[in-house]
Amino acid sequence: MDYVSALVPPVVMAVFFIGLIVTIVKSQGGANKAKEDAVVDAALARAEQARPASGEHDRDA
């Protein structure tokens, strides 16, 4: 019976890991892909606007 107790944790972890991978793969794309892409594009645009242009601080000094 020791072999059963030794194999149960890795088997359970493997099952949960496979379930996680399946969930990640299924959630890629689909109807919400365009909406998710728009959110990421908006966040990147805000980050680009918030960053100062390179070299501006060097000219003032």
C-alpha cells in the first residue's frame, strides 16, 4: 500500500495541471479576444503617453 500513497500526490497534481492547461487553452481567442486586445492596446497607449520623451531632461540641464 505504500506505493499507492506514494503515487497519489503526483497523479492528483498531474490531473489538476492538465485541467489548468485545458482551461488556459480554451480561454484563448473566442468572442472576447477583440475586447481583451482593445483593453491591452489602451493600457499600452496610456503607458506610452505617460513616459516622457527620451532626451528632454538632458536638454534642460
